[in-house]
Amino acid sequence: MSDDLDMGGHRERERQLGREVALWIRIRDLEADRDAWKAKYEAAEERARFQTCAITEWKAREAKANRLREIAERKAEAAIEALTPSGATKAAYSGEFSEPTTEMVETEDGDWVERSLRVPVSWTTIKEIMTAIRDRANSEMEKNG
């Protein structure tokens, strides 16, 4: 009978060891699963960081493009204004341009000499030049799309 008790205790110990082994295997499997999920999480976290950086960079580039567009629009408006005849442009350009010319004048002793002088360009001529520049710019824009 003592053999039966010893066998029973031995069997119980085997069952206990079997449960412990099964538990250790389960723990190992759970740790492997944890490590796999942790790697997936870290990869997802890295992708999220990359996407956040990409979005931030895209927003910065978009803001810069908007600023450049605004500057270009202001410059275009200023150029159009500068090339549109108005009271402001007449005041700005009248007297600013002249052409060299010569004329013959008689001196006190009766001799004729050539004298150099500058003749102001008329406002009408300035307006014609402004119109020609605007027309050329419009033609280039239409040609280049």
C-alpha cells in the first residue's frame, strides 16, 4: 500500500510538474505575443511620428507657398498699377523722362552754334509706352498660358 501512496504522490507530482510546464509554456507564448505586439505598436508609433513630421512639413511648405503667392499677387498688382495711366502715375512719371537733342542757335556776334539740350517726354508718349508694355505683357501671358 505504501507503494500505491508513493505512486499516487509521484503521479500528483507529475501532474503538478505538467501544470507548471504548461504554465511556463503559456507564459513564454504570452511573452512572445507581447513582444510581437510591442514591435507592431512601436512600428505603428514610428509611422505615426513620420506621418506627423510629413504633415508638419507639408503644412510649412503650404504656408510658404501661400506667402509667396501673396507676395507675387502684391507685386503683380503694383506692376499693373504702375503701368495704368492715372493721376498717381502722371504725377510720378511726368518730368522723369527726357530725350537729348540739339538745336542751332545764333550767338551775339552772329555765328551759329549747336547747343545740346534735353526735351521732356510728353505725358501722352508716356501713356503710349505704358500701354505698349501692358499689351506685350498680356500677349506673353496668353502665349505662355
